[in-house]
Amino acid sequence: MVKDLRDKVESEMSGFEGLVRKVPGYKGYKDKELRREADKLLRLHVARGFEEQLSRLNSIQLEMTNRGRLASLVTLERCVMKLQMLIDRIKSASYGYSGLLDAIKVKEKELDALYEFDSQLEDGIVRVSSLLDELAAAAQAEEETAMPSGDLVALLDELNIAFSHRQDVLLEVEDVGEVFTEDLT
């Protein structure tokens, strides 16, 4: 897992930024901005991890094509599309902003909950990687690949469904772990 980026973002502030944070009313605003920036960095890190897995998946797909093993390619192409969709959603997810007149005001607690939710996505990278290991081994040994590729489709569906509930975190701050994990069980 990546180190908590919230500490890193805060430690990178210049002396002037630290001084400006002492201005009444600005500190809370700046703290929220730092939380949003840390979450953005975390999501970009997670997206890069999934992009690495997508690259691996494309390599496996190419190897199977070169060997004339075309039976699982339709399933693998579904995996590619689902993984690319997840990557795009992670990269373009909301930063937790709320307008002046919005019904739901996003506070530090909610921003921290979004960060925790997004950090749980790293487990998905490990799970995808593990299934790609199985798939690559089966493809290399010229064994049946239907089972690992089917498991990969199911996992990517679970991850996309779980990510669909990201916005719910703003409404259910106390249940962050439950919102994420209930979709993966």
C-alpha cells in the first residue's frame, strides 16, 4: 500500500503557505484542499496500478493470439473494456467539492472517508494481479483459460460496482469500510 499521501502533501507546503494558513477562515479551506489533493494523488497512483495490470492483460491477450488460442479472447476483451472503464472512472472521480448552496456540505470527515475508500482500491490491484498470474500461467502451459478469465470478469464487475458506491461515502461516513466491502462479498 502507498504511504498516506495526506501527510506528504501537508509536509510539502512552503513557508508562505504555512503562514497563510494562519489567516482566520483560510485554514479550514486549505485543509480541505490538501485532503482533496492527497485523494487525487492516491487515485492517480491506484489508476496507474490498474493501468499496469491492463498492460499485462494486453500482453497475455497478444500471446494467446500469437499461439492461435482464440477461444478466450472474447472474454479477455470484456476484461480489457471493464478494466479500462474502471481506470477512467478512478481518474475522473469527484474530488469531494460542494458548492455554497449545495444540500450536502463536504467536510473534512467526509473527505477523509473518500480517501479511505479510494485507498481500499489498492486491494483490487493485488486481486487483479493474482488472477492475471493464474491466467498467464494457464496460457503459457497451454491449459484451459476459461476459469481464470471468467473470474477476472467477475472481479472487475465487483470493482466497478463497488466504485459506483463511492459517492455514497459522503452520505454514510461511519460505514466507509462496509460500503466498499459489501459489494465485494
